[in-house]
Amino acid sequence: MPLRLRHLLPMLVLLAMMAMLMLRGYVHSEILADHRVRPEAAAEKVPELIREGGPVVDTRSGRQTSLDVPDGRIVLTFDDGPDPKWTPVVLDVLKKHHAHAVFFITGTMASRYPDLVRRMVDEGHEIGLHTFNHPDLSYQSNKRIDWELTQNQLALEGAAGIRTSLFRPPYSSSTDALDDETWPVTEFVGSRGYLTVFTTADSEDWRRPGVREIIRNSTPADGKGAIVLMHDSGGDRSQTVRALDAYLPELQQKGYEFENLTEALNAPSAHTPVGGLDLWKGRAWVFLVAASDDITAVLVVGLAVIGVLVFARFGLMLLLSAMHTRRTRRKDFVWGPDAPVTEPASVLVPAYNEAKCIESTVRSLMKSEHPIEILVIDDGSSDGTARIVEDLGLPGVRVVRQLNAGKPAALNRGIANARHDLIVMMDGDTVFEPSTVGELVQPFADPQVGAVAGNAKVGNKDTLIGAWQHIEYVMGFNLDRRMYDVLRCMPTIPGAVGAFRRSALDRVGGMSDDTLAEDTDITMAIHRDGWHVVYAEKARAWTEAPESVQQLWSQRYRWCYGTMQAIWKHRRALVESGPSGRFGRVGLPLVSLFMVVAPLLAPLIDLFLVYGLLFGPTGKTIAAWFGVLAVQAGCAAYAFVLDRERLTPLISLPLQQLLYRQLMYMVLLQSWITALTGGRLRWQKLRRKGQVAAPPGGSAASMDGGVA
């Protein structure tokens, strides 16, 4: 299958969502986070003048000097922000008391709250770097340290349009705490052009010791200058705020001035404006971070929605299918007052290049226990399909030829040539059991029934793809049909096995070629005309499912897109009255939610699964995924028991959820893209191998009986 733009777009959409999720995880320190903290080490390599010097260390251009804050001046520093709750309050208190401070921001927080960084700069405060992800740099390589600084600067550039030359390492304190592990980091950071700022007084507000203790820890002795460490992020900072509001006026009355670091040192500003490409790169980063947060929030809502939809669907299916089974399997159950239905039926077999399958199809019909006529409508086949049927010379079988005009036209041609009022439709690659037609027409004993859906089964289920489709048919399609039968809003009569009253078909204008899902289209039209549509579980038909990914993609693409077309075509039912309005307000929303919206959102389960496996919490993620799988397995087992199927194929259910389901997501995304871009699809013919020659227990050779 050629890789076209519409095939690429679904993959690009999924990759984009995963990228946004990973970006969000990186900015929230869920990816690449390192929470190790190195214990104190020896300090033999740290110069004595640094350990005993001032709190501002300058190792730029190979220097090893330090600076102290002059007496009477205090440089308040706040680490780990900005925080959306506490930083604005801290800024308000500083503004109230006309004080300046230095905020050592982390890139993760600055990327998420750029407005607060801009406010800091606008109100005259100074900004320093505190790394991007807040790791202990003594554990990191020079490359990682460089990355932390660069990403931190990028966030600052995007938030405030500036760079800074101030830096404070995470988990640092005063210079006398420098050791042989942290000193090389200070030297390396200096080689990158940064002043490293330590502290002389630690408020220890992170311990929440009480307001007076914070003030006591932050007050220098004998009027000396100080760099005071506080925090505006990382937890409950209510004590910090109260202490700050009392601390500032108390020390101002003692003659202290609260200044930026460069103001206190009488040095040039640490800020350098940026422009050009650097500015736009920063702005682009901040925009992408905001977008990742917004998109992830939407994805989380979508995940909640899909969770509700999935479990609501499972609950409805289990409850309503049980009701349907109890009702239809009662010993005294009859479909209507005219039971049993014995009048003959016309079986229409539209065929286009079905040379490999058509003989098996026709011979299976010849074993019918119900009186039928067989019409094979050859839609311009080029492989001799019509000739094969004619050469069989079977009684009661007619061949109607037409130029290639599509399946709806072939079915309408068959309806026009049919002799009976009950019309059975099947595909040219399908075989019926002897009882299928008889079971399929029994619901017409109820004069209100206009159409009947049969039980389509996968005949070639020995391959892995076939087994996956077998699970889908039994669980998804037939369990769904029981549910929709009870709700009286069956969305689709399967093309492989369905029956109609001629009068119902005539009233809605026959088969339409307005959509690619003519079976869904006609079913919805019959509902809107006031007829009942029911499910006959005993009317089994065995169809050949696609065996290659390409063929499966083509089939499901047509189904998905055609279903969306049919929903859109019949949208007026939402506002109409009578039977049409009932179907519009019950059937259309259910079909839209369970067949279009839920599958579209379902990839979120796998996106969050991959994210959780890679970045945690791994255990909870695995438990949640297996929990959902267990629910699906339970529903699938219930469906298999109802259909009296062996449970062996369910062994492949976990693999189906990991691989097959992804393909269905891609198909649905492509269908949405086709619809949104106004694309058009032609009806696509699948290549058949003729592997379904007879129902289980039968043989093609034995199906040569006559028509009753």
C-alpha cells in the first residue's frame, strides 16, 4: 500500500501527542529527574580562601575568588520557584515593603509560569539559575550540567527576554560546606561565565519551624551583610510569607537595606537582554511547554471520557445482551403472531470478481432448509464469475448481469428482479448454514419488523489476524447487536447476512450509493421510516475476513468512513419527531459515542501506558492496564459463551490489544482526516482466496442439493 499523506497523518498525530506528553513529563520532572543527594565528602581540594571567604564565588576565567556582602545590606534569595500559589504572595510582600530580592528559578517552573518570571524582572528583582530539573550536580557529567544551565537559560529567555550570570547549585548552603565533589562543579560553572551564589544565613523555612524561628535564622549578627536563603516553592510556604512580612520591617528599622545582589555589590546588572534567534527560541520553548500542558490536560480529560465510555459500553453490553438472550432463548419465545414464517425468500448475491468464492457461496445456499430463489448479480466481473455460476446448472439459480456500477446498484438490480417479498442479502465470499435463511426470516412474523441482522462469523480464523477478527466479530459486533436490539436502534445490517421486507426497502428508496457503508445507510433509513430492526443470533453466516494488513486496512477504512458518512447523512433525525426522532436521539448518539468517539480516544490508553512504563509509576500503570484487559477478557468470554464458541482464540486477546487495536486506531484517525479534508473514497474490492468453502461441519462437495 503506497504511503500517502492520509496514511502518514494518523501516525504523525499519535507521535505528536506522545511528544507533547513527554515534553510535559520533562517539564514536570517526571523524565530525566535525578533525586539523589550526595552525602558530605572530604574537602582537601577546596581552596581555603574559598571555604572561609564570602558567599559569592567567582571562578570565571580560571579565577578562584570570593565576594562578601557589605555590612547593613541583606540579599534575600528565594529558591525553587516560581510557584503559582506562593510566589505572587512573596512578590506582594516584597513590593509592600519596597524590598528587592534574587529569585533562583528552576527551568521547569519558569517554563510553566513565565508570567511570574516577567513580574519578578518588571518589579526590579534579580534572577539567578537553579538548574532546570534540580538535580545534585555533583552526580552529573559536565555535559548534563551544561544542559541544565542551557535549558534554564532558554526558559528565562522565553519568559523574560533576558539571560543571567547568577547561579546557585541545588542542595547547596554556605561556602564552608563545599567539598571535593561539589567544588569541581563550581569551577566548571564558572568556566561557563557564572557567579556561584551561596548563603550566609539559612532561614530553614523548608522545615516550617515557626515564624519567629525563621526570622531568627535569617537575621545576621552585629549589622553584618548577609545572603539569606528562603523558598517560594516546594511546599507550604505560609510560614515563609508571614515571617517575611514581619522580618522586612523589623530589619529595615535597624537600618538594613534589601537589595539585589549586584546592587549590594555595586556591580553591573546580572541581566543581559536577548534578541533575535535566541529570543524566538525561548518564546517557542515557553509556547510549546504551555501547549504541552494544555494538550496533556485535554488528553487526561479524554482518557477519563474513554474510561467512562468503555466501562459504560461493557456494562450496557453485558446487561442488555443478557436480557436479549433470556428473551429470545425462552422455550415459548416466538417472533410474532405470524410465526413460523414459511413463505419463500429471494437471496441476492452481488458479485464482483468472486471467481474463487462464488461456487462455495451458491452451493451453500442450495442446502437451505427454507424455500428460496438465488439471484447472483454479476457487477461487471472480469474473472468469469457469472460464467462459473451458469456452468453449475443448478435449479432455482439465476444470474443477472450488469455493467460495473457498484454494490448498491447491484443490490437494487437484484431487488427489481426478485420474485418474493422477503429479501435476503449476502456477500459473494460468504457461505450459509442450511438453517441460516430460515432463522433469518423468522423475525418477519412480527409485521413491525422491517429488517433483520444475522450473525456474521469469521470463517478463516486459523491465522493470527483471522483470530483477532474472530474475537472482534463475536465480542464487538454480535454482542453489540444484542444490545442495540434491546434498545431498538440497530445501526447496521451486516452485508454478509441480512434480510429485508421488500415494502421497507421500497419505502426508503432502496440501496443508496451516497455513502461507502450502504448497509449502515439502509439500516438507519429503515429505522427512521418507523420499522423495527432486530438481531437473529441463530442465522449464522461464515465470511472470509481479510488476511493481510493492507486488505484489513482497506476494509475497515471503508467501514469507518462510510459509518461517519451515514451518521452525517441521517443527522436530521436528531431533531425530528416520531420513530425517526427516537432513533436520532438514542441510536445516533450511541453509534457516534461507541463507534466513532470512543475508538478515536482509545489510543490514549496506550499512550499513557507507554508513558507510565517508561517514566512511572510503572507498577500502577501495569496494574491498571491489566485491570482493563481483565474486564475486556471477561466481556469477550461472556460473548463467546453466548455464541457457543470455543474460548481458545482468547489466548491472543492481550496481543490483539497491543497490535491489532492500534491498526484500528490508525484507520479511524485516517477516516477522520479524510472526512475533515473533504476526501472521497471509492468502493474497494478485497482480494479473496476462497478459503471459506463450507460452514463448520459441512463440505463444499456435499452442498449440491436442490432448492425447495
